[in-house]
Amino acid sequence: MRVDVVSIFPDYLRALELSLPGRAREKGLLDLAVHDLRDWTHDRHRAVDDTPTGGGAGMVMKPQPWGEALDALAPDGATLLVPTPAGERFTQRVAEELSAREHLVVACGRYEGIDQRVLDESARRLEVRELSLGDYVLNGGEVAALAMIEAVCRLLPGFMGNAESLAEESHGADGLLEYPVYTRPAAWRGHEVPEVLLSGDHARIAAWRHAQAVRRTTLRRPDLLPATTTGETEVRPAVA
Ligand SMILES: COc1ccc2nc(C(=O)O)sc2c1
């Protein structure tokens, strides 16, 4: 997979060259480049924004720099990710879908956003996905881009050293939150590891872990539980 990220704060994205994405690049799984949108400006102030047409507070990102940047970076058929509070919700399912793409171009907006015509023009030759991390507003798309790129790239085959761990994560195939985890020592400040985890009985351990995942999901994210045939969210008994 190739990922190109465009921002007026390219240093914000340098973290992508550390930890997981950095390792993936060494493995040849991921080719990532960060670009400064101002490289596609032509005035001496390197302006990327202007006042909103129709009035209103703040500034809007001009179409011309974005248009030229995307012409240079996004081949026909690439996927353009635009983090925005007005986007569809970014979920693990969306991350899985995007991990199958060949080329992602991520446009990090600032100010009040990017001139809509950039998205409309891009949709003529790119898959455009406007995505939001959640129901809150950041100051720009960079933080959301970091989260989305990590969530997508860690799903690339061979990316994670232990692929098995992917299967048991929160928001995994069963849609439940992950069960609580423990390690040594067996007793710590008067807190004991649950006895079942020390039993060596793998079937009991698996059942306990599933029950804990259901309990956590029921308590914290009942919206993730499968709906019952009556169309209501199934509420399963909390596990002691
Ligand atoms: C202007 O660009 C922005 C501003 C806020 C914002 N908030 C996001 C979020 O996912 O919460 S993405 C994003 C992009």
C-alpha cells in the first residue's frame, strides 16, 4: 500500500515514521510520504486560505493548492481520505475496507475546512471518503489522519508481528470489546489474577474471556451488541 499525506503541518505527521508504520516501511508493506500543501502555492506568502464566501467566521482552504497537490499525488482510482467532523464515522469496519486499497491520499484540512469544490472535482476520478473519528471537533485533520492511517495500516497482511492478536482485539470480528488482560505476578497489591486464568483449562479460559467481553460490551457499549430478532439490542446477563 502507498499512503500520501498532505498537510500545512507536515511535521505533525512525522510520528508515522516511528513505531508501526515505520516498521512496515522497512518490511516493504507500506510506502508512506508526507507533503507540505504550501509546496503547491505560487504567491510569496504561500497562501492556502481565504475568507468564506457568503460570510461567516474563520477561513476556508483555497481550492487551487489542493487541486494541484492532488493532481500531482493521486492517480486516477486512488482513494482520497478527508478527515472532517462532517464525515461518516470511522470504524474498524471502515479501516478493514480501506486496508484493501492500493493507494490512499489523505488530505488534512485546517481552518473551517477545504473548499467543497476540491472534493467535488476529486470525486470525478477518485474514491472520496470524508471520515470523522467521532462526535467531537479537532483543530484540523492531522490527529485524525494519524489515527486512521495507523488503524488501516496495522491490518495489512504481515504488518503486525503477531497476527493472532488482531483476532482478539476490541471491535474484532465478533464486534465485542476486548476482555480484561493480566500478566505476572499472580498477586499484586492484594489483587489476584482470576483463578480461571491459572487453571490451564483452555476451554474454561476461552469461555470466561468471551463472557467478560460480553459483560464489558453490555455495560460500556450496548450499541455494539447484535440486535435481537425483535429489533431490540440483546441484553445478556452480566457475568459475575
Ligand atoms: C478543518 O479540518 C478539520 C477540523 C476538525 C476535525 N475534526 C475531526 C474529527 O474526526 O473529529 S477531522 C477534522 C478536520
